[in-house]
Amino acid sequence: MHSKIVPMNNLSYWEKNTYFDKIDFAIIGSGIVGLNAAINLKKKYPKAKITVFERGMLPSGASSKNAGFACFGSPSELLDDIAKNGEDTCFSLVEKRWKGLLKLRSLLGDENIDFQANGSFEIFNNKNDFERCESQLDYLNKNLKSLFGKDVYSNASHHIHEFGLNIQYMIKNNMEGQIDTGKMISSLITLAASMGIIILNNCLVNNINDEGSCVTIKINDSTKIKAQKIIVATNGFAKQFAPELDVEPARAQVLVTAPIENLKLKGTFHYDEGFYYFRNIHNRVLLGGGRKLDFKGENTSEFGLTPLIQNKLEQMLAEIILPDTKFEIEQRWSGIMGVGREKKPIIKKVSDCIVYAVRMGGMGVAIGSLVGEEAAELIS
């Protein structure tokens, strides 16, 4: 005999009073941005009632469904950003990403997020693409010297043999690293709970209504609650609440292999302007990307996998990453990012009661802590 889920409209007086009544700040989304926003608000207002609403059993966005790259930009990505948006915008974003990573590490501690400063590598098989980037390394290093105090990028092609990759050229980023995003989210949840922040899972917010002095939130199609103020931190799902915002969902597909004996990979790797990315996780290869094969199809907030992209990922494993090694695929999944015409996050106050903190542009691990903090400042 199966028990039925108790409907939201069957809340007891105690449940309603404890969890849903007299909310000072509501946060929509329990990913890195939402939890950081809640934590910063609680530090500023220790007596405030802060409730985080999450649609899924775990965070539904990309915060713990990504590859765990603690990154701020490969050479090809930065050069492309400079061409499109100019030097000031590009290097300002790098600074925010770096400061966001430092803030995350300081808040949770390196051990609690399994931070490893192994560097990152952009790999190439196209000579022209490599030479275009390699010729600009001095320029990039010079412009980033004031932030990092040392050269960030260097030609590392002579180290290719150490990783067993079937590639021709490689550039190293000496300042990037990697984390375990499952541990990151778990640590953020533990910290938030210890501060008295309420986190409610399986609460799908369907509608937000600004009433001027407060906000009415509709949950799971029926239950309506009120909050004095609200931060929307749903990243790629934000279009539901604000169609006018320049943020679109972008699905990223990922796979991970079964353990591989003597796996040589160390660090994080970017390929094809960052549209493919891979790393070693517990002696497995974690590989994601391929969105450029079908931008239109992957512009969706629906989780799922497609043969087109999954086959390409397996081809990359066989031909580039593990050319002389047998492997088995152990797991596949997808995550939803938030992207737009600009890579800069949207941190926008649309009324006295509502702030949006969305569009991480695939850099949520790096910039999410800072965005959450800025959103908390903006709403308070």
C-alpha cells in the first residue's frame, strides 16, 4: 500500500506558523547564489525570518550538476570576450570571478569543498587556433598581472605526454582549480541551517505577485504565502517570472566513466573554446559540453539527454581523451545554466520588494558567491 503525499493545503497551524508565516526574506532557488544571498542576509539581520524555496529534492539548476571547475576564463574565451565586449568589460568580469572564488573558499574552507589548485589547460588540435591564442598570452598576462601578481597563462604543449591526450597543443592556466560541487552545496546548506535559515525542498514557486508592501508567492499551484521581500535566484529558470530579462536556459549534458586504472589526467581541461570540458574525478573522466552542436535544441529548461551530443562526447573520449584506454560510461545527466547576450550576471532590483540575481553564464561556481552577496545588499 502506497502512502499519498500530503497536500500543501493540509498544513497544520504549527506547520504554517513555523515555516510559512511572517517571512521577512524569501529566496527562490537553493543553489550557490540563493544560499549565499540567504547567508549574507542572515549575517546582516540575525533576527530576520529567511526562507529558501527549492523546486527539487536538491538544487535544480547547475550548482551541483556542473563539472566543478573553479575557473575564470581560458585564453580563447577571454580573447573572444574582448573582441565582443572590449577589454574593460572582460577583465572586470575576470576580477569578479576570481574574487567570487576567493569568497567561496573563505566562506566554506578548501577542505569542505575539496578545492584543488591543479591548474587548468586549454587544448587544441587546430594550429591556427592555438597560434592565435599563444601569440596573445603576453598581452593577457600583462593585463591580469595587477590582479594575480604573476603570469596566469603559459605554453604547456611540452607536457601533453603526461596526460595521455591525443592533441597537438596546450596552454596552461596556473591559477585555476577544481572543487566538489556536491560538497559545496552540502556545506552551504549546513551553514545556512546552522544560522536558522529555513530551506524547503519540493516547493515549486509558480507565481510571484508584487503587492507594493510585500510579495505574494504561489507554491505548488495552490498554496499562497506572503513575504516582505524576495530574491529570485533561479538562474536559467528565471524567464518564468520575468520574460523581459535577457536570460535564457541552456542545457549542458554530462557523462562520467567508470573508474580507470592509472588515469593520467590532473587538472581541468577546456576544448573548442570551452564548449567541451573534462577532468579527473575519483579516477573517472567527467566530460561535458557539446551544446554548440544544437544551440536551439539545448535552449531548454527541460532536463534530458540527446544521442547527438552524447555520441559526440563518447567520440571525444575515444579519440582525444582516452585514445589508448578502454572505458565504460557509468552515469549521464544534464544541468540547466542561464545565459544571455552578455556574460555579466543580472543583479537587478525591479521594485522595493523584488531582486533578481540570475544569468551566471556557466560561471556560477566562480561568481555565484559574489552575486548572492550583491543581491542581499540590494534587497536590504
